[in-house]
Amino acid sequence: MPVQVKRLLIAFAVFIALFLVARHFLRPATFGEYGHYRGAALKENEDRPIKYVNMNETCITCHDSIAAVRDSSVHKSINCQTCHGPGYKHVDDPQKTNIVKEHAREFCGRCHSKNPARAKVIKQIDMNEHNKEDECISCHNSHNPVLW
Amino acid sequence: MVKENKDFSRREFFKKTGVIAGGVLFASLLSPLKAAQSTEKSKSDDTWYGIGLDIEKCIGCASCARACKAENDVPKEPFFFRSWVEQYTITNSGEVKVQSPNGGIDGYKQPVPESEIFKTFFVPKMCNHCSKSPCTQVCPVGATFVSPDGVVLVDPNYCVGCRYCVQACPYGCRYIKPDLGTVDKCTLCYHRLKKGMDPACMMVCPTGARLYGNLRDPKSEMVKFIKNHTVGALKPNLNTGSKLYYNALSQEVH
């Protein structure tokens, strides 16, 4: 074998050895467990905190009378937290201050302001004309949105 | 007469070729080198999540966008979304107008008078959780990947914030988290899925316009949704293998 090829082979061997050593120390422990990523990242994604709680296990155990009203109305398919926001703080420490209680007309308007793109089964009103001085909840019960 | 080359006979040539081919094959079997080129597909009986969004049912309340921001600590200021809603308006003259003020959270003001509207509808948008996702392919460090159950996830501890994936995503579903400088995107609420709960956007949807399920289970609601509706995916020409199926998807939506 010519001497220059021999030297080249030695240089390659050194490079490859250095690469393998560096790789051994720099590669995270779980890298490649499932694919070209850190296997532990799956668990880390899984362990993030939950903020929107299970309604049946939490909200309804205390607010059963309101749940009953809602269940008999057209709003029955709507989760409590759609309007009241994430419930995790309120479940840990039930206070009036750590749950959303909206009164604004715009809030109801999210679903009920007139928009031709909305399905006709959703009752819609012209926000600029329909009793514009009043809050919606002064006439409608939001849990069963017929007139009080 | 052709002079025979003693240094390089045919036999010698085949022998050397065999050794090189065998060596390459052997090297490719070495386990420490395997991870880098792992293309292992998960087993066919595993869960493989898909998502269904029903444009006919969406009323554009953007409860999903709000809930997503609250659940996943998405920055409240505009332009950072994992999930948002767009209103498409097609005028009688064929002009297409798209609006999504603050992802739909601020409500919609219709600039087109009703007499000129040909049709109008809401399109909820989110990560397509593609099975051949362009975003995971361009990541130089392996910080974003398709999980064994088909959810495209990010490893924020490994992301270097190079933004390749933000540009690679044809659906605009990724953003750089301003506080961390790493990329963030919809995880299909992986932390909830794994505990048997629905993703936050689907839990709060008042009309049931959103659903997800196992595409490999023929009895799942998801498969039934695809069977019972005329579904379409966004930008199918890009061959992203999108697993987000829209009912009543118009040609104009992009």
C-alpha cells in the first residue's frame, strides 16, 4: 500500500474515532429511542399542566342546580368553560374572583351577533339595534337563554 | 491479442466490489448509527391521530382560539396562534376576502354589504399534523418530530430557534415564542390526550365543529366523519400528508 494512502487512512481513523467520542458525550440519553429526536421530549410534552378541567368531575359537583338549568336549554351542549374560562384555579380554591363571569354584550355577541356566515340555527341579533342600552343578561338567563 | 491486465483481473474486481458492498451493509447495521436514519413507521395497530373540522358547523366564535391561548400559554398579543378562525367572503364578482382580526378573538366586522355576498363561511385553522410534515424534515437538530401516534411535537429544550420550520410549514402554524426564542405550535393538547381528555379547543367548541380520533380504528368517530362527509385537506398538491380533514371545504380556501 502506498505511504500516502496509509497516512490518509490513519487520518480518517482518527477523525472517525474523535467523532464517535464527541457523539457519545454530546448526544442526549434518550435520543433515537423512537426516531430522530429525544425520546424524553414525548414525556415532557405530556407533563404540561392541564387548565381546562373535566366539567363532569368538577363544575357540576358543586353547581348542580345551574347544570340542571343548562341541561334543559338550547345551551346544553356548551361546556361551562366555553364562557367561564379555564377552571383549574377555581377548582383548587373556589373564589368568585378566579373564574370568568362575563356581562358585556360583546361577549354574547361572539356567537349571537348577526353574521351571514353563521348557521341559521344560531339565534342572531343586530348588536347595534337590539336593545343596545341593556346588558343581555338583564333580559336573558345565559344558562337557559329564554327571557327570565 | 489483448494484453491481460494481471493487476486488475475480473475476479479481483468482483472480490473488491463484494467487500465494499458488504462493508457498507455491515456499517449500516451498526446500532449507534441507526438513530440518524431511522425511518421506522409505528406499528399499524397503534393510534394514528387525525382531526376533523366541520366548516358547516363553525360559527366563528373563536372560543377555540381563546381556549388554546389559555391552555397552552400562547402570548396574548396578536399574531401568535396555535389555533385561529378565518372568515372567507366571496363576493358576487368572484373576489375572495379573508379576515381574521386577532385570530377571530376580536369578532368580525363584515366590510361587504350583504347584497354583494355570494357566500361566506368560517374556516377554523390549526396544525395539520401532517404525516409527511415538511416542518419536521427541515429541522437541523431533531427538535421537532412526528410522535409515534402521529402528533407533530416540538422539543423546546432542544430547539435552537433557527426558524427553518416556521418557513417550511405551508399552513403558517408555527411561531417563535418571544420569551424563549424557541418554536411553538399546536400539540393537539398532547398533555390532555395522554390523560384521556379532549384538546382544549374541542372541549369548548359550542357547536361540536371539531373532532379528532384514531384514523386506524374503523369504528372511531373520526373515520365515520371522513366516510359520511365530503372532506378535503388544505393544499393537497404539496403532498404533506395532512391529517386535518375539513367538511365542506371550498376551492377558495388556502
